[in-house]
Amino acid sequence: MAKEYDLVILGAGTGGYVAAVHAAKRGLSTAVVEARDIGGTCLHRGCIPSKSYLKSAEMYKTMQESLSYGIEADNVRLQFGRVREKKNQTVQQLHKGVQQLLAKHEVDVYYGHGRILGASIFSPTASTISVETETEGENIMLQPKQIMLATGSRPATVPGLDIDGEYILSSEELLEAETLPSSIIIVGGGVIGVEWASMLQDFGVEVQMIELGERLLPMMDHAVSKEAEKRLKRKGVRIYTNTELDPASLTKNKELAVRTLAGETLGAEKMLVAVGRTGNTGDLGLHNTEVEVQNSFIQTSGMYQTKESHMYAIGDVIGGMQLAHVASREGIIAVEHMLGNHPEPLDYKHVPSCVYSEPEMASVGWTEHEAKDAGLEIKTSTVPFQTIGKALVENDPEGFIKMIVDKDTEDVLGVHIVGRKATELINEGALAVYMNASYLEIQGAVHAHPTLAEIYAEGALAIDGKAIHYG
């Protein structure tokens, strides 16, 4: 007999488990079905392990440059085995914490592959979920009133550059590698590609980057992209933009070699394919439903409701901004909508995007080109970190803040930061954009000294040409 729930969530990644806890706290009997590990890609194969590696790369680079802080450190060596241990310990600790969180809120967890069954005489809608467990032949039936699909995504591939786990890797295989390659070709100049390029170059790997478009980080402001390319090149990364590889030319013999369409031959020990992600919509039983899928992504309303009114979908599996914090907010909104409330829709212009490379980069709101293309009258300012005392203390005075302001309303439309702690600093910008704050209000807010956050006050003052330490 099927066990009944108010809500069953397929997928217990960041979006799924956050939605489950929120639903349980709102009084819904809730279960999650997870085919792999609680915490999903973000915790086990993406955000957390990669950021652990990036922190180790930062520390390694800092130790190599310690004399600039007045500290002499001889024989600084990278022990990649211990870097992996630190990454694994962090993941294990957080994994245990999420498991305890679900248990605390009495969310039932079923490990296995969940599929939605079609309508039957016992259920007039496609609402029964069959969970195929690891025990051969054993299926558990769940009967929820509502279903949420939070099955996430997987690395996209390039035809002819197939992931083989030996020469050609996705970020997931690279995170599990026991040793670092001596050299690597990274295909894709988005967030994942830039983070890995920065990290590996700092670890001493020879890096070449291939980007089909005209610039790295095409979703960010042009000024950020330009700075990213400049800083990566300074590290020693060889960057090829407006470049496409010829998969037919690929050879593998101890190392791999491949030609660009322009005829240049590139070689390396490994290749990382980082060209985006594909939604996990296969083998979910969606053919038994009216749920619409386009290009592997589930289509939903602004409240994340599918064409089946009792089915919702959130996170990477619906495409859009494939970020953990986005999936979490989408899950909360979906639960509130199930409860008959009227939650505020998520405005994706309010969502900060972060690149955890060295240097860090972060953005929220409109880019300058987007605002101009939309016909908005804007004012902008760009203030370098070298005007901020704390940046000099941190021995990292490069980078900048760029502010975009609506000329008529004086509201802050966008904030873009490159530099130390940019991924932390962006939250003040995100709050300003969300609250429709005026740049005059940022001018008026007292910012503690000495802090990196003082650059907000300077950036806001610079809109009117009134910056104290710049211009």
C-alpha cells in the first residue's frame, strides 16, 4: 500500500532539501527521494568541493607571496592529497548536517530512483511515485498530494569531445581526481571554466582556455569580463576567444591534441569540458504527465507550477539561473504557492552571481549594456580598490566596483565588483537593488573604516563626481 504524504520531492539537492524543511515547518507531511547523496550536486560535486579547492589554491598562492607581508616561508609545497582530504572533510561535515536537519524536521528520506506513474482507477491523476531502491526488485510506492521536481542537472557535453573520464573530463570527474594534471585545456569560458582556470593555474598547472564567444563570462558586465581576462592572462593562462575546436582532429596518446578551426594545434594532458549543464529530466515518468519539457528543462509558471497543477519544478532542472541560492528561493516560493498563499515572485535581477576565482567577481542587477539596450537612462561610476585603505592592508588593491544608477529615479540598478571578497561584498549591492535603494542612501550610510565595504560609499559618491579618495 502506498504511503501518503502532502508533498514528495524528487531530488534532495540544495533546492529540494530547503523546500522540504520549509514545507515541514509549515505543517506539510513531507518526503524526499534521492538517487545519490543528500545535498546533491552543490554539496558533493560542485559548489562546496570546488570552493574548498579554490581556498586551498588561494592559501598556496598567499604562502608563495608571504614575503610581501613580511613573513619568510621557505620550501612551500603543495600536498594535493591533503587538499583533497580537506575538501572531503568539509563535504562530509555538511552532508551530516543536512541529514540531521531533515531528521530534525521529520522529513522522510527514500534513497532510490523515483518515477511518476500514470493515472489509474486508484488515482485519477499522475501522482503516485514509484521508488526503485538499491535492493533488487523492491519498489516503494508513495502517494503525495503535491509533487516537486528538483532533480538538478548534469554537465553538458560537446559532440565529438565526449567525457571519457581519462583524457576528457567534466568538473565532476576533475573533483575526484587523485592527482593534478601537468597541463589542461578548458573548453568554456563561463563561471565553471574561469574558476577552474584560476585554481589550476595557481596550483601550478599549465592552462589553456577555449571560448567560442568574443569574451569570457558573457553573462557579466563587459568591464568584469575584461578584467577577468587580463588577470587570468597575467597568471599565465593562455586564452583563445572566438575560437572553436575541431573534434575530428582529436587524438589521444598519453596526452591529447586537438586543432582549432583556424588550424592551430593545442595539446595537454587533460581536457575539461565546461560548457554549461543539462537538466535531469530523463526516466522520471514525465511521459505519464502533461509536464512540458524543452531542451531538457521543465517549463513552469512564475510560481514554478507545471502544466500538472499538483506538480512543481525548481532549480537547475528548470534552467534559468542555475545557482544553489536560486533553487532554494524557488523551492520556498513553490511551497508557499502550494499552501494557497501569494508569495512574491522571484525577480532574477535581484539575484547575485558570483565567481570564486582569484580575483573574485560578483554582480547583481543590470549590466551597462542591458540597461542601455532596454532604453534606460543611466549614470555609472567605477572606483578602483586602490583608493581603499583596507585593500592595501590586504595586499590586493586591484579591481573595482562599478555602479549603474537610473538617471530618473536615482535607484541603484546594478553593482559589479572585481577584487578581494567580492562574493561577500556583493550582498550590500543585492540588498540595494532589492530595496530599490537610491545611490544617495548608500552615500548617506556610514561604512566602517577600514573595510573593503567602504568602496560602496566611494562608488555612490562618484556617481555625482563627489568621491573623496578618487577622481
